[in-house]
Amino acid sequence: MSLVIIVFSILAGVHLCFVKKDWMNPGSIFLFYWAFVVYMASLRLYGLRETSDKAYSFVLIGVVFYYLGAYLASCRRNIKRRTVRKTIYLRHYETNYKFLYFASLVVILYSIYRINLIIQFLSLGHSWWDIRLMATSGDGGVGTLKGGNWSDMIYSFVVSPLVYLIVPTIVTEILSGKKNRISIILSVIAIVVYSISTVSRSVWGFAIVYVVIVVLLFRKNIVLSKRQKKILKIVPLIIVALALIINKITIMRNSEADIFANAYAYISGCMPLLSVHLEEAISNERTYGMLTLYGFFNPIFFLTNRLHIFSYPEAFTTAKLVKDNLEVFVSLSPTINMNAYATLFYDFYIDFGMPGIAIGSFFFGYICMRVFDLYRRACNSRNLVLCLILFQFVLFSVARIYTVYATRALSIIWLIPMFKKKKVI
């Protein structure tokens, strides 16, 4: 069945390339990406567990309906192909620098608070890996790195979503030749201290992805100024520097880490891990959309519960149990232990069963391609950042649909005050 998935994904991806006349579209990238993921998993390097036929069937349904959704969005007659102008086509919306300053300061102050806690834990003999587990585990009480429920909510609903919005925003700022040094300095400081306070590589990984995507999008869709062309010449150096930072954080978390084994696990470990989770009893639960949209519902239900308006719905608490179960590490080979990476298809399945995979994948493909068309039609800063966020969702679809986490889902909400309408005279 792996061969069927690979062949279909490649052919469907090529078809969308011809339809859009651009290979840099989320539909083609998603399909090519999953063909690569399935192929690498089938090689079973490092003694990787075998993937079950049931897991392959989930992926096949997912890629087929994602393609159908993306194709339907591409066929909309009312989308007119825009004419590329010989200017920087980032207009209509521009960065709200006051909000960017505020967001960066919030992230910096909260990260300093958590760094102070990390110093205390390190002095007690804890390792950086212990600290990382403290940052990602469900233990959020007073005396832990999360510092209690309210502190954890500030992190999940405000700080983390803001930093995951700051990263694509500042990448577009730098590569579009903007000169606001204060915003660049504050944003870089916010990203650095956040990374330290969470022992996280993800912000740097996302930065690499965003830089590459912006360069490829700019190359085709925008005629650059001399200043921008000079900036793009240092992009390879930026990517190398970010890769070195990621490697350093990896070593901090595990001094014996094999970077190649890690890379292979992150690409292909989702397939055997999906196979494992499908055999668990909890996979028979249904959450009716609560798992896929957990990140949006979480702050709402948290407040209503705290204010004693009403308790958490049963489907929501079930979704939390499923999320927590996915955080348990599973041995996939003698050298690979993984958690969390169960694919976005698993999230759709938990919501509505097999029909959920088809429905969720279809709408995800449709939304991705519609946002891409919106960017090509009105290539302003806000649309570009939204497009980058959805590309991130595509590339991390091996793990989950990112709306499962408030830390990612709420970035889309915080996008509203981050950009303001530009007055066109």
C-alpha cells in the first residue's frame, strides 16, 4: 500500500503544479512531502518498527481527500490571476509596530521569569533534558517550571502564540528590506530568550522554513529592490546559523543525540507511531471536532470553568486525555524513542472516525489552497504571514494538525492586531 500512496501523491502533486502553474503551492508540497515520508518510513532505517496496513490506509484516505480539497479550491472561477508589478507588492496591510513591540516585551519578560526558574532547577542538579520535560509535560502545578495553572495559561494563550507569530512576521520584515531596527532587535531577543526558557528548537526550525519559503515566493512573485537582493545573499548564512543553533539545543537536551537519527525519526517516526496508537483502546473514543479545534476551545472553556459558568464538556475532556496519551514516549527502534507524532490524520480520526479523516483532510486542503490564492491575489504582509503559518501546518502534519495546540492555533487570532490596514493615497 505504501507504493500506492507514493505514486498517487506524486501524480496528484504534479497535477496541482500544472493547475496552479507554480510548484510552490501548499497542495503540491503536502503531497510530495507525504510521498517522501511514506517512502522513508518504508525503508525502516535504524531498525524502525514496521508500519501497519491500517496506518497506511489512513494516510491514503488523507492524501486523496486533501488533493480533492486543494483541487476544488484551485478551480474557483472567481479567482483572477494577478499581474505582477515591478515593485514590492506588500501593501494593503502593514505591520503594527506598536503591537509587535508589546508582544516582544511580553515574551521577553515571561521568558526571563522562566529562565530564573530554570537556573534554580539546574542548581538542584536537574539536566537540560529534565527541564525540557518540565516544559512539555502535563505537570503544571506550583513549584514546577510551568508555575501553576494561571502561569501556564499565560504561556499557552499569550506568550507562546505570540512568539510563533513574531517569528514569521520578523522574517518577512527582514527579507522585505524593512528598516525598523527596534522591532528587529526586540523580536530577536524575544525569540532567543523564549528558546532558552523552553529548551525548544522549534522556533529556530520554523525560522529556517520561513526563510526558505519567503525566498522562493519572492523569487517568483516579487521584483526585488537592490537592498532586498543584498539581503537575500546572506540567506544561506542565516540558514546555517539557525541549523547550528538547533544542533546546539539538541546536544543540550541529550549529549548523546545522533542528529541524523533524530532527523530520520522526525520525518518517518510518525508512521510506526500511528500504528502503535491505533491499537490502543483510547483510539476508539470520539471527540466530535474538539480535538482538532482544541487550541481554539481551550481558552474559552478554561475561563467558563474558572468562572463557574459551566464545566468542561465531556468531548473536550476526552480530547485532553487523547492529547496527554500522545505525549507518552514509545520505543520505535533500539535508538529511536518518540512521542506526539501521530499525524494530523489521527486527530481527524479521533474526532469522527474514518469519515473524519476524509472531511478533515478535504477542508485542510481547501483552506491551504484558498489562503495561497489570497496571498497571490493580494500579496501584503498579513497574507504572507498567514500563508507561512499554513505552510508550517503542512510541514508538521507528520505530528498533528496544529490547531490542536493553543500555542499554535491562537497565533492566527493574534494575527488580527499584529497587522493594520495601510492607507493608500
